Amino acid sequence: MMPSHPFSLLSWLLFLSAGLTLGLALFASRQRHYPVAHWFTWLTLAMSVYSLGYGMELATGTLTQLKFWINIQFIGAVFIPALLLLMSYAYQYHRHPPLTYRLLLLGLGGLNLAVQLGNDYHRLNLADIQFDVVDGLTLSRLTFGPWYYVLMLYAHLAVLVSLLVFYRSWRRAPRFHSHQALVLLCGAALPWLGYLVSLASLTNQLRLDWCVLSFSVSGLCFGYGLFRYRFTHLPPIGREQVFDEISEAVVVLDSQGRLLDFNRQAVQLYPVLSRDLIGRTAEPLLKELLPLLQQEGQARLSLSRQGRQYEVRCHRIRQDGPHTVGYALLMHDVTDRHQLLLQLRQQAEVDELTGVNNRRKILGLLEEAIAQLWQGGHHQPLSLILFDLDFFKQLNDSQGHQLGDQMLKRLASLVQETLMPGEQLGRYGGDEFLLLLPGKTTKEALALACQINQLIQQQLTMSLSLGIAGYQLQDSAHSLIQRADLALYQAKARGRGQACQQADTGLLEDEGR
Ligand SMILES: Nc1nc2c(ncn2[C@@H]2O[C@H](COP(=O)(O)OP(=O)(O)OP(=O)(O)O)[C@@H](O)[C@H]2O)c(=O)[nH]1
């Protein structure tokens, strides 16, 4: 429906604005696989329709033409709040809004459009439409119906929420993206400001719709954001996506040790961290981490916090030169690795059947004990008991291997209970065990051997043969065990069920049943 007046400069500007926003829509549509570009396409398209309708409205000469172009404007206008909301959602979360959210918002837009298109029958939206021609411009004089106010309330709320999203991104994003968020914030805020200006000028003779007039500038803002900052390519809240989502806790300090930034994981680890502390010295908060700042190179430390293990790395931040401008402290949860290491160590050191030290471990402990004697000047005695079950083979053969296993377990646990702190029991092999007794003389070891033998006879109705050797100067772990083995051999030879003590001379010194 072509208007009757020639187009004014304002109409041409509006057509230019419509063309600009349409161009943006076309550009963004080529990248609509990015959710934000998808909704941006529809938003700029809606703006374009609105601008075109208004440009035409300003040149209309009859009420029918006016109503027609107002309806065209509504086709764009009713969807703008919804599309702005959907775009801000996609901008923030880098994905399409949930389907229900989309259906609800677009459904509301559709409902508003239906109400407007049927306005002649119910006048709920626009109760009356008149127009004046001022300076060659056709300006509508509208009397609003109740539905219009509902529509405005919804539109304002939608714009407000979108503005909050962009505002939040602006405040939280790092510098590069915060510029982008600011540009988008301006793009979204301008039509709203335009609307407020229009409201204020309702009583003026030149009642222009500043909201739609601002679309060109708004479109330019969005376009600038699109081209300069490529917001359809780069997720602007990379900080939230990367900084907050990575598993490591990160704290950033400046060169003076003042708090600059931290992520969500860091707050879980140090609940005291808050935005208010930014700029303050981190010393009272992160005392245990600060020694890292003094170290050069890849400094690391282990940290135990809230029942978990962390490996902390300190990364020096340098900018245009060798000087450190800040530090990034990265705390990596290594609890699983730590537990796996403990498990592996346990497997490497513990005898699987009896749960006492295995051969490798007890030999290591013996060597350590001898080394300590050397360091301490040999003032402390050290004794060793090597023992095994008598006739264990018979038990295995007659009652089965499983019962034999049970017997070995019971034996180990009974002997373990008789030990004092610092004394160590290890399975030397088969049914042979080694008892390491730092601080005990051979006499005391002999008494203990007799006590253990008695206990086993009572509890397991089996006897032990035990060989005892005391540490002598120049002894190695090997020679000491050899003498204990010799003593054990003597105990067997003497009829089993007894303890024998072997001196370094090779003579049997003592014995006990
Ligand atoms: N059930 C069980 N038996 C084992 C295990 N390791 C070794 N043995 C058995 O333990 C026995 C040890 O043999 P010996 O020490 O020669 O036999 P013994 O009857 O105790 O002889 P004496 O020590 O001279 O009284 C062998 O029959 C091995 O098969 C084990 O883990 N479980």
C-alpha cells in the first residue's frame, strides 16, 4: 500500500536504517550455526521491518494506509523483546535457549501480533487512531487500549533482563570482551532510551517514535560488535567458560601479592575469597601459598585442604619483558593420584595374604635400622627373630591350602599384637617370618620369642621354631639374617617348638622352649 506523500528525509533515514539492519541480519544469518548469531539475525530482521513500517507511516495520507503500516511495524515490534531475550540468553550460555523458553516467548509475540491485527474488532490495543500532518510528516495520534499497557510492561521487563545480562557480562568479562559486552549493552539500551524519549515527547507536536529512530545507531552498535569483536565467533564470556569451568582452582595476584582475580573453584577451596577483597594483599588469605612467589622457575608445592590433596603451581606473568607483573597460582586436585600412589606403595610393601610387611619392605627396614645404628654410634642393641611354623607342610597337605592360609594370617596377627612401637614384623617367604626388634637385646628377644611360641601353641595348637641373632659390629643385613637362619636351623635340629640364639662366633649361646 504505497503512501500518498513524497518521502521525507526522515523516511529515507529510516529506510537506510532498515537496510542496515537487514544487511546485518543477512550477514549474521550466514553464521547462524552460532546460537547468538541465529537470534541476532531474527532480531535485526524484526528491527528492519519495524523501521521500514515507520518510514512508510511517516508518508501516509489516509487512515487506511496508516493502519496498514502500523500493523507492519507491529510485525517487527512484537517480537523484538522476545528476540532480545533469546539473543542475550544465547550470548550468555553459548547455546540455544530451552525449547519451552523459546515457545513461550515467541508465542507471546504471536499473541500480541494477533491482538493487533484484530484491533479493528476489539480495540484492545489501540482504542483510537488519528493523525496529523506536521512539516510534511504524517504523525499518528494514538489512544492506547488496556492490552497495549500489558504489552509495554512485558517489553520493558524483557529489555531490562537483557540489559542486565549484558551489564553482568560487561562487569565480569576480561578487558577485551568487556568492551564487546559494553558495545552490546549500548546496542540494547539505545532503543529503550529512545522509547523513554518518545514517552516524554508524547505531548509535543512533533511526536516521533524515537525508539525506532534509534535502531540505526543500535544496529551500528551491534554491527560494530559483530565486525570488530566478532561476537558471533568468540564466546564473550570466555572467562566463565574457561576460567570458571576448568577443574583447577586459579588465583591471580599482582606483582605486589595483591589479589587480582580468582575462579569459582578457588572460592570452594578458600571460601573467604570474595570480590570485595580484590586489590587487597592476599597474604592473610593465602599464607601457605605465598612462599611460591619467592621461587624462580616452575615453583610447586603440595597442599592438603578439606581432606583433599592439591598440587600448587605458580606461573609468573610477564608482559613485554623480563619483569614479573603478576602471578597465577594454579591448584590441581591430585587426591586420586595421591591415593593411587598410596595404593601402589601399599601393594609394593605389604604382604597380600597376611597384611604385614612383605620381604622387600622388612629387608629395607632392617637396612634402615642398621644405618641408624651406624649413625648413632652403635649404642643401641638390635635383635632379629626368624621363625616359621613347624610341620606346616603337613597341615597344608592334610587340611588344605586354604586352612594353611588362614593359619598364616592368624599367626601374623597374633604376633603383631605382641609388638611394641618401632618393632616390625615381615613375611620373609612361605611360612617364614622376620621380626625386627630395635632396642632389644638378644636376651629380651629370646624372652619375647618364648612368649610368642607359647601364645601360638595356645591359640593355634601349632608350634614355632625361632632363631635369634643380635647385631654385632660390622654386621650387614645379610650376615645378621644368616645368623638368625642358622639359629633357626639349630632350633629345628633340636626338635622344633623352641627358640635358639646364635652368637656371631657361630656357637649356640642360649635357648628357650
Ligand atoms: N597355605 C599356604 N602354604 C604355603 C604358602 N607359602 C608356602 N606354603 C607352604 O608352606 C610349606 C613350607 O614348607 P616347609 O617349611 O619345608 O615345611 P614344614 O612342614 O613347615 O617343615 P618344617 O619347617 O621343617 O617343620 C610348603 O608346603 C609350602 O607349599 C602360602 O602362602 N599358603
